[in-house]
Amino acid sequence: MHPSPSTRQLGALACALYCGAALASELPEVTVAGIASDAQLSVLDPRLLQEQPDASLQDILLRQPGIALDSDGKLSLRGMGSGMTQVLLDGRPLGTFNGGGASLEDVPAALIESVEIVRGASAEDSGAGIAGTIRVHLRRAGGTPERSVRARLGFSPQGQFERSTALALGGQGDMLDWQFNAQVLDKSQRIRKHNTTSNSSRQWDDWFQDVITVDRLSEERTTLLTRTRQTSLAGEVALHPTSQDRIALQWMGEYLTLHQDSATTTARPYFVREYSELGWMQLPAVIRSSSNRESPHWTIRPTLRWEHATADGGQVQAEAGMLQSRNHSSYAYQGASDSYAWGGQESTLEHQREVHGALRWKQPLGHGMRLTLGTQLRNERMRETITEDGDTDTSSVMRRAAAAFAQWNWQPGAACDLEAGLRRERNQIRFPADAGMPHRNDDFWLPSLNLRYRPNDLQQWHAGLARTYRSPRLSLLLPRINSGHEGSIGDPDIAGNPRLRSELATGLELGFSQQLQRNGRNTGEWSANVFARSIANSLTNELDTYRNEEGDTRWLLTAVNRQRTEVLGLELAARHDLAQLPVSLNAHLTLARSRVSGQTAPARLQGQSPAVLDWGFSVRHPGGSLLPDTWNVLMRHEAGYSTRANAGLIMDIKPLSTLNLQALWKLEPTVRLRAQLAQLGNDWKADARSTVDGTRIRMRSQRPLSVALMLEKDI
């Protein structure tokens, strides 16, 4: 919708920024505060993840530099907006159907084994990561079986409440390994929004036969209460028929119920003044309430995978899987003023299905070289049925995607690594025959080149050049208007656009990092990274007004294509360990400039602040007292900026600062207590001004801070 800084940003942990993409297993690693890094990616290992009191994948990622949420609560890397960051869950795209991006809160932290953040692109990954790729790996069977139980309790003074219980059980045998993870979550959250609209105009009045001044003022206060109950299950059973083969069945399922209530009070006084000040008139306030009830929503994602190791060091991987999801929601609303009352009801049924398969072959060629060949197939279908006041409208869309890639890795010596790849993807968009929409085929050739040069053990240079793309999500292509919203500027109706084209981007990465040492011990590092993107047919959201069938004026959000978007940014990072104290200082600064062609100033990319500063420190205490063994202070500052929601509406985003605290107590070798204070100061504010009629809108969203305690015990 409108651009916004992150809604739940957490400050930086100690890490430098890296770019490009390569296989981490072939590169030397440096472990810094639980983050294993090389020139191409940064890896959040299991030890780091287990020391944090996180509830979801979203909580994990928001502590990392350059990662934030946009105004719709979707992931954004480097401020490029939701959808430009690719999230892969065990190699499969997450959130390709709807929701404006990956649904990160639906992936519990208890189910995650590791996370890799890639700032760049490679042929082996899908070519859809314009801003970068985040690889999420669920816990797998094998290795040391994990057996633990954790309980989390969270609350906030503004009325938020959360409780969850997670269980992890695993086993290992001669031929069979298994791992089972489960989490049950019960959560309520209260968000308050306050919008004030005003304008003044001069117009001719036929009654007075004179020019009069009309001042309009509208104040809208909304309280949204969301209650969520979620059960998540994930696991894997792996069979080893031979020493070279592994056959595994992996699954992830979710059962969720969601209940939303909102109450809105709108005061609409109109003051009319004529030159002789004959008088004024004021209209009464209007009270509006609604409930959005979603019946049980379920998703299941099973995958069957076979891995075979050849005698010469090669590996063959084959997998097949599916995703099924069904969601039935209903929306009821009513309103009243001093003179009349109204109401209505709407329901939406969504059914999503995906079938996918993949084949990959990795073969060493000698002399530090390796070749990877592969192919991937995916068939997605989405059907949506909307019923409003007895009228039913059904729309559907299908996408078939096929890809083939080749990637060559070469390490001529210890100082240099080279990766070159080529990927071809073909997407076919199909609409029903009665929709009257033409089918569309998109073909992409996606080359990539990544280079790392390490002249010594302390310095590293890296460069990356790649072509990437982004196809519109299926929900954006559905030819309909979903009016199951308030139709206000804060909660507009959603319009589909079947004519959306895919984005095509060229990206460049250049960077340098320097490790610091004292007496032969690593004491920190600093780094600098430049990134650039040139995006053709860039996708953006257009916010404008329209009249519905009843003749009412409502706000409408539509995805459209722009000609081109240019992005240029600089990232600076530093970490320093104090000599006499167990304290690690860290800071990260991102400076970004963007321009959307075809727009008059301000033409900045939506959601991209010109400057974001993350800073903080970590303290490790020897324990044995009331002080925590580890605690972190994390802070984020975002500069304000101006951008356009559409051709006639300019958004002025206010600066934002957020504070987060974390602590860990190791009560016993098998018992741990974690505490978290998150989102302190996260009060989003913006002003909108119309260049057409002078309307001004002041918006404020008060998001509750969160206090959480989590107790974990190994069993």
C-alpha cells in the first residue's frame, strides 16, 4: 500500500555484508558471534538460533542488517520492497501465491535448522531474487538427535498476549533417522491507527451567488484486534538403504484460525464559511465496526527426496512434492450515525495447489572445478470465490514454470574462487477460457558471475554480476476487485491486474572486508559493499480512488508496471571486541538512492529509507549470578523520506527509531531462560498530501511493544 519503514525492525548483530552467491561448503569460513560468513553469504547457524527467544522466522530475520518489513508486513531486503527478496524454504519458494510476499510469521522458529542470507544471485537458486535470496532450512533427520521442549510467554502493556509451546523429538538408527517438531501458538495483538484528513477549497455557491470557502476535516480512529491460534508440524524420516543413498520424506503442515475485530470512529465535521461569515454546519460522528472471521486455514507441504553419492565424489539429487492450501474467510461490518445505520457481509474461499519436481547433478571435474546441472518444474493453481450479499464471483489463474541451469565453480588456488552460471526459465500464465484473458509466455535467460579474491587471511574482495526477474504473484493476476476491506486510505480495496508483466533486473555487487586481529586473535572486522540494480517493468502499487456499484467513493490498491527503477546503495559495517571487557560493539549503515522512471519528484522506491543505521552491543557474562550469561542491546534508526503512492498523492514518512533487548540465562546445563523486549518506540507516522485537490492526511500506527519470556529444557 503506502511505503513504510519496517514495522518490527530489530538492530544489527555482529556481521559484515556479503554479496553474490556461491556454495559455502567450498569456501573458508569465519565464525563471528554465531554467524558463519564468507564473501558470498552469511549463515545463521543452529547455535545462534537456539540462543534467541524468537517465535518465528520473521523475528529471526528482522535482527539482521538490511532486512525489514514493509508497510504490509512483508519481507524487504535493502528496502527494495516485498517480493524482490526471494525466500526459499528447503529450496522451494515461500509465499508465491498471495499475501504480498512470504508469510514469515507462519514459519515457527522452533522448526528451523539454519538460515542463509545471500546478497546476490546464482544459477542454482531460482532467478527470482532481485534484492537477494534467503534460504531457510528446516530441521532434518540425522546427526545428533534433538530432544527439547520450550514454552514462551509474551505480553505488552497495549494489550498484546502470546503463548506458545514447542516440542522437538529425534532418533537415529542404523538405517533409519527421524526428526519431529511441533509448535502450538495462541496470540492476540492490538494495533491502533489514527488518520486525520483535511483540505480547504474555494468554490462558487449557487444559493448565495458568491464564492465561498469550504474547510473539510475528518478524523478516523481504528483499533484492530487480531486473535490467532496456530498448530505447526514439521519433520523428516530418512532411510539409508546403502552408504551412498538417502531417501527422505519431509513434511510441514499448518492449521490456523484467525479472528479479527476492528472498531472505527469517524468524526466528519464540515465547516462552510462565506465571505460575510453567515454561519457554519457540522455533521455528526459515524461509528463503524467490523469482524473478519476466518474458518480453519490449513496448509500441507510434503516432499520426497532422494540423494545418491557417486564413487568419484559427485552427487545426484531428485525430489518431488506438493503444496495444498485452503482458506475460507468471512467479513461482516456495520455502521451507525445519529440518523441511520447500515451493514453487509462478504466471504472469500481460496484454494491453492502446487506440484513441483527437481533433478540436480553435481560433479567434480578435478583441478578445483565442479559442474552443477539441474532442472526444475512447478505447476501452480489458485482459485478464488467471493460472495457478497448473495452474489458470487469466481476467478482463477494457473502458472507453469520450467527451468534448466548450469553452474561452473572453479577454485584455481586458495586466493580465488570463480562461479559462472546460466539459467533459463519459462513461465506460462493461463486463465480460464471464459475469462476472456489471453495466455502469456515469459522466457528469461539469466546469466550470473561471482568472483572472490582473498590476497591474505585477513582481507577479501568480492564482485557479482547477475540478471534476475520477478513474476507477479498469482493473487495479483486475478481479474477482480476484492472489496472486503474498509475502502479507506489505511485499508483500501484490492484490485487484480491480469496484464501485469514480469520485472527483469540487472544487478551488480562490489565489496571489501577486513578482519581485525590482536595477538593472533580475531577481534572484529569492517566491510564496505556497493550494490546497484536496474529494473525494467518494475512492479509497484498504485493507490487511487474509484466509485463502487453503489456510487460510493473508495480507495483502491492496484499493482502496475513502471518503465524502470534504478537503485544504488552503499553498506558499511563494523564489529569490534573490547580488549578488557567481554563486550562486542557492532554497527551497520545503509545508504540508498532510488528512482522510479516516469514519476515526477519525489520518485523514490516505496519503502526505501535513504539512510538506515543499526547499532548495538553484546555482553557475555561468566554466569553464576543474577546477571544473564548473554545479553544484547539492538537499535535501529531510519531517516524520513518522501515518495509517491500514486501520481496525485505524495507520502512524507517520518523518521523511526526502535529499541530491542535480549537476555539469556543458562540455569542448568539442560535448562535455559530467555527474555526479550522488542519494538520499543515502533510508532509509524506519515503525512499524505494530494497534488490534485490539496487534501492532507496525517496517519499514525501505534504497534505494541512486546515483552517475552521463554523457558527451554533438553529432554
